[in-house]
Amino acid sequence: MPFPERLAIASANPHKLRELGRICADWPVQWVTVETHDGSWPDVDEPHETYPENAAEKARAVASAFGIPAMADDSGLEVEGLSGGPGPRSARFAGAEASDEENLVKLIAAVQDMPPEGRRARYVCVAALATPDGELVDASGSCTGTLVSDRRGERGFGYDPIFVPDETPDRTMAELADEEKDRISHRGRAFRALREFLAEG
């Protein structure tokens, strides 16, 4: 599947749109986003228990609604001491309508008494691209690290203030400059892998 001329980003999350704007800045496409599109934007649930299924659900819904290819991702944080949770339910860890802050507070409480081995964690992302006629491709990326119980840093979003990547053992993800984060993040790795697939045509 080659690069399409126009490509929609199936997300209304402003944090994610900013990250993807940086990560995918060199893609040879015309972007369609909730910020540039006139009219209603599909509100797509994430009903599945796996990242690939949720990413595909979002990409297919927007591709079908607009009649152009669309890409989406689903991501989560998997914690050893929580048996891989919250995983695909990371955005709803503290409840269906939970905010980033509520999810973060709940995770801090969950890990604060864990031994170091229980705090080992990894961010996972699956990026999917769907066409209106049913084609689908995806790629994945991950970033391993350790959780701390004291939040640090003002950048990033989600669980970034307590996630210390293995590549930067003295700083949380929220303390990294944008280019540092994008280079090692699960989302950066997933979308660069998807770009390589499209570049091969």
C-alpha cells in the first residue's frame, strides 16, 4: 500500500495530534484532522480488548465516514505488577469517563508499595491505516521502563510523569524534550514503522 494523497488522522485528542504532527511531519500526504475538517467528526468507541482491533476500529470508521484513507493508533501502559494492566484499557483505568489526571492518580496509588520488579512497565502502541475499500495495514512499537510514585516533569501526557524510560534512567517521559521523547516513544516507533511500510509501496 503506497502513501495516499490525503490521509485523515482518526483522533480528536489534541495531545496525540501534536505528537503525530511532529512524528509524521515528513509524510508526503495532505492531512485531514478534526482541527482542519469542516463538519462533524466521528466519535468512535474502543470496544475491543486488543490494541490492533481498537486501532483498526477507529481507522476504518473515519475512512468510511470521509471516503479517504485514515490512520489511528491504540496504545497503553502494561505494568508487571498489575499482570500487564491497565493495557488497552489505560485511557479508562479509573473509569469510562476518567481524565488523564484521574488515571494517573489511580496508577500512582496502585504502584507506590510495589517492589522494583513490579514497577517494570512498557508503553505499547499499534498504528493502523485503513482505506475506504477495506485495506488495512498496521505496525507496532514499544518503550520499556520503570514506574516511579512521585510525578516529575510538565511535558507529555497520560502516564508520562511517572514513566522512566530505560534509555533515560534519570528522567521521566514528561521531563524529555519533544524530539527525545519522539525518538524513543512507543508511538514514534510505531508510526515510523508504518511509514517504512508505506514507503515500500
